[in-house]
Amino acid sequence: MSGLRQVSMFSILIPSNRPLDAALRSLDSALQYVEKRNGLLIVSDNSGDARKQKALLGCSPNLVYTVPDDMSAQGNLLNALERATTDFVMVMGDDDEIYETPDQPPFD
């Protein structure tokens, strides 16, 4: 079965409006998390930051990057939700981070 990608069971949605430098730690921690667990990270970005778009587009098969038509905060969130195709979703801010403690069991 090597070479076949498992179907993702969960998505982390980040409606992002911060520039790359301010959102990088959040985006990086979420991407690492989903890559380890075969999830999806869906970033709906209304920041207008061209550097951020260039950095994120195509950087991982576990990342869906999209720019909303409606640039409001509500439109940004709804855009991310519309792209979710998994059974489970978690919304996360672009100023939040995911940490793991190696000696602790995962908390679901």
C-alpha cells in the first residue's frame, strides 16, 4: 500500500488575516501536526500578503491555501469551512500554536 495516500479524517481550519511573519509559528505548528497525522490544514487568507501566499502555495500536500472572495472576517471563516471535506474539523486562530509534550500521551 506504499505510495497510496490515506484519506484524511480531520482538518484544521485557519482563517488567517495576519502577515506571514506574525502567523508563521501558528501555521508551521498546525502544518507539522497534520502532516504527522495525515490531516489537512486549510488556510483561508485575507491578509493580502504576497509573501505569505508564495510561501504557502504548494508547500505541502496536506495544505489547502485559498483566498476568499468576501474579505470580511466572517467571509474568511466561511471560505475555510466550505473547503473542509473531512468528518472532523477544528478552527484555530493564526496566533495560536500546537505543542506536543513527548512524554505525555496525546489528548483527543
